[in-house]
Amino acid sequence: MFEPSTPITTLLSTLAATPAASEGMRAMLQRSSEFVNPLIAQLTGIALDPAGRELADHTLDHYWADEQRQQDTLNASLCDREVIIGSGYHAAVYAATRVQAGYPKPLVLERGQRVGGIFATTTRPVFYLNSPNRPGGPGLAGDLGANLNYLPGAPIQAANVSALEYPTNTDMAFVIRLALAQFAEVVPDTNVIAYDDGDGGGAALAIDSRPTLPAGRVIDARGMGDPDGGHLANGTTILTFTQFIQRMAGLWPLRGLRRVAVVGGGDAGKCVIESLLGIAPQPFMAAAALDHVDRIDWYDDALPTTCTVWQDEIRGRYQAIGRYLRDDRSGARRLTVKQRRAGVVDVPGMALIEGRGYDLVVLCTGSKEPFIQGLGGLGECDLYSVYGAGPVAQQYQGEPVFRVGPHARLPFSAQERNEGVADVPGNAVAMFRLGSKTAALAATLPPVIRA
Ligand SMILES: Cc1cc2nc3c(=O)[nH]c(=O)nc-3n(C[C@H](O)[C@H](O)[C@H](O)COP(=O)(O)OP(=O)(O)OC[C@H]3O[C@@H](n4cnc5c(N)ncnc54)[C@H](O)[C@@H]3O)c2cc1C
């Protein structure tokens, strides 16, 4: 069992000194015999107590934001260091597995101010994940004994954090952040802009507004990327998915919105629809009389248009949306699927689609890779396989650089096709599919040899 790291120790002592935030931690210690050890019991108690979790999150943010610590961490980094780009789920999986396999803590560089990747975009919960929240170890969809949100090697799992049917984004973010706090050194606000192979003199990463950093190996965990269509978003009447969920985490997020359009029908589009219908987590106050979206038009060429077809074709997690595709008792219908692609035009005070005016249009039309000079597209990579696990990453040809997670775009294996995992396109990026691959990479890569 591991000793608590400095940020985890700081977190525990801060909580212990704040009685109003430590009730969950103290209560869970009464059940510590049911846990592997008291540290896991304490962290679980903190996660389950809203006041405890808020203070723990704040303590971690404060620790990671310390400029002197950031500089010291970067300055101490040598040419045998493993450096991870991005601080999401796959960074946490890699770091937790690597350290528990006996290797030094990797250095995690995050361009944003908040650590934790896509699920940590907001500090309060705004969307549900799409895989059920249940106990168990890793496994594929369809295995009812498996926890599909499992983070290999993490101190606590999503199933420790709530008893909801589906975890919220911030439940998963908390699990990721604790794993990074324990198993990595993390520097936020650090945007990697270029990779230099060093011509035999050792690899290096160029970072915006900071000195160049040597690296012995790079784990490129950039995630799904930046929103496509970001250039169309104006921040007011046209938003990307990320901008929309940030708005949902603020005060009165639906104020003044009567007619809204959503473009794109994937998981992100479905989460936006749930927020607009009031069936997603709502962190702040909303009053139906004031904050009610009357009409939602949803543009996507593949979505069902009727409640009956929706309930037949769409997976369980999103079933509730289907009921809004029919008239309510007063004969009104709030949600309409327009089965086609749509372009949006920005005009003063509103957005137009096909001549219809909307108070807000949310673009959920996919993502594109954040640019890093020297780390081009998949054409420069080869699949990297591990005996017993198959392809687990993409490696840049001749370079100590590995793409992991959704960013690696790993093809479905024959086994995944046979077991039906490939039948759901969204599974291509799912944690249950890719987490164990990143863990296999971390467990098996040889030590970095100092150049
Ligand atoms: C809205 C949404 C919901 C999802 N829901 C689910 C779900 O319910 N279940 C599921 O299994 N999967 C879900 N996914 C898929 C999800 O992306 C993965 O499962 C997982 O979160 C990806 O983790 P990651 O670490 O690869 O990427 P991310 O969590 O996206 O983290 C990548 C990080 O890299 C940082 N970064 C990028 N470029 C740079 C740079 N140049 N320098 C420094 N940092 C950089 C980003 O800021 C980001 O924080 C969802 C994806 C999205 C977009």
C-alpha cells in the first residue's frame, strides 16, 4: 500500500482542521474495517460529503496553482523524466499504474488552469456519464460485474463517490484528481506547443511562456481535442459544448432562453438536450417560471424523430429524452428533431438556422486535435502493441512519444467486434475500452534510460 503523497497529506490535514467539512471523513472511519485501509476510507468519506469534497477540491487547486512549486517542479525535471501532456483520465491511469509498477512519478502538464481533463471542465456537476455507476473491477460493456468507469490503480473509484445510477462529470473528475495528486507531479497552466526530438541530444518540449523542458519519454494524452466549429462560436448566442457546460455551471444558466437549437446528436449533444429539458444535474437555482426553454430544435441527420422510434433505438442512458419527442397533455411539444445537417449564421442578438431565429445555438459537431508542432497526425505513428493486450497506443516513428486514450484512435479488435463493443460507435473512446490499454502500456514500458 502507498504512503499518502504531499498533496494528499495536505488535503487530509486541511480537512481534519475544518470540522464543518470533515463529518464524512470521520463518519466513514467507523466503517474503515470494510476498506482496504483507513486512507481509502477517509478519502471515500470526503468524496461523499459535499462540504468535504468542495474543500478537498479547493485544497488541491490551491496546491497545484502555487507558482513557486510549479517552477521548482519544472526546474527539477531532467532528461530521463516521463512527461504526460494533458491531465485527464488517461494521464491518471498512466501515472497510477506506472508508479505502482515501481517507476518514478511522471510529470503531468495541463494547459488549463484546472486539473482533471474534460470531466473537470466545471467545478459543479453538469452532465451524467453514459456508463452505469456500479462496483467492481475493469471489464467490457455487457459485463454486469464490471465497473465501466474504473480507473486502474486509483485510490478510490467512481462507485465510492456517489450512489447515483450514472456518475456526474465531477464525480469522475474527483477520482481522476485524487489519482493524479497521489501518483504524479502536476503543473497546470502549462500549454505544450512543440516537441523537439533533439537530434540525438535528448527530446524536449516547448511550453508557452515557460522555459523548454527536457523529456525522456512523452505520453501524449491530449484527449478528444478542441471543439470543431469553435470559430463559429461567439460566446453569447452561439456556444461550443464546452462553453455551454461552463454556462450551465454558472448562476441562472437558462435565463432568457426561450428558443434554442442544438446541432449534433452524439453524446455531447444529448447531454446538452438533457440540460435544456431540466433532466441533467443542475448545480445552481432554476425557477420553472423564469428559466424554461419552450422550444428546442435538434439538428442531426441520424437521430429518431418520434418517441416510439427513440425508445426502440437509443440506449438506456438517454431514454428519458424520448418522452419529449411527443406532445404533452396540453398539446405542446418542446423538443423536435430536424433530421438534417444545419449551418448557423450569427446575426446581432440571435443566431439563425434556415431562417429561424434562436436565442442560443449549441454546436456539438465533434472535435479536432489541439496543435503541437513536431507531433503531427496519425500518419506519423505506428500502432504499439503489448503481448496479451494487443495495440494499446500509437508511437511516433522513431520517437519516445506515445499517444494514448481517444487521441490514439485505436481500431476495434476482433474480440471487441465479436463481443458487440464495436456496435456502439461511442465505445471507441469509452474509458472501459481504453483505460486497460493505457494501464498495460504503463505496466510494460521499459525504464527510461538517461540520454
Ligand atoms: C463531453 C464528453 C463526455 C464524455 N463522457 C464519457 C463517458 O461518459 N464515458 C466514457 O467512457 N467516455 C466519455 N467521454 C470520452 C472521454 O473523452 C474519455 O473517456 C476520457 O475522459 C478521455 O480522457 P483523456 O485523458 O484522454 O482526455 P481529457 O479528459 O480530454 O484530457 C485531455 C487534457 O489534455 C489537455 N491538453 C490538450 N492539449 C494540450 C497541450 N498542448 N498541452 C497541455 N495540455 C493539453 C486538455 O486541456 C485536457 O485537460 C466523454 C468525452 C466528452 C468530450
